Amino acid sequence: MTLDEITRYLHEHIPLTRHLGATVLEWDGTSVRLGAPLAPNLNHRATAFGGSLSALAILSGWALVHLALRERGLDARVVIQRTELDFEEPVAGDFSATSALPPAREWERFLATLSRHRRARVTVSSTLSTTSGVGGEHRGTYVAVLTG
């Protein structure tokens, strides 16, 4: 899938992504970076609303797991189970969230459990970035359930 096709998929299946202005900026098979403009995500202090930052971080991890499973031919329903976000500094510009697959051993354990039990969970870390630096760090636990 191209980046535009992935963005369209997100907009069609997760309507909030349209409101955020979220787009897929990079996907290389092991990491994904999503971006969003500041304007539709402003708070009362003219910085990014924490809920928008949280949504993009969660979405980044979700997209990573969804796309990585899809590339392996696995049809699974992926949902967020647990989320934790540390806001490090105000985000006063367009922002992005980057997620990368966990270490190989952890990812392979996740895939083996998914294959064996048709359900598994994995923790993914994401970094919120803006032109001024890091806006926050996110950890999300995602559950995948095979559907096919």
C-alpha cells in the first residue's frame, strides 16, 4: 500500500483521523510516522490539545501493528488495551507520532502467541515530535485477534 492508500484507509475506518488532519508520512515495514497539523488541534493556549496528541500517538501504534500484521498476511482486529503518555513540552506547531516495532524477540513472541491462541498483546512505544523537539513519549499495549 502507498502512504496515500494507508491514509485513506485510516480516514475511512477511523473517522477521527480526518478531524485530526492525520496523514501517514512514512511506513517502512518496521516503523510508521503519522503527522497532523496544529490548526485543527489547538487548545486554549494556542498549543496542541493533549487529546489530539494522545489520539495521534495511539493511532501511530495501532497503524504499526495493523500494517505489520497485514504485511505478513494476517487478518486481525487490533485494539488499544492500555495507554500511557508523558507530555514533555507544549507542542506549538505541526506534530508527528513515530512508532517502531518492539525488539525482534518480543515481536516474534507476539506473533507466535497470536498464531497459537489467535489472540495476543504487544506493547509499542511512540514518540511525539514537533519542530521544537520531543513533545511526549507514549507506550500503548495493543491486542490483536485473528479474524480469518
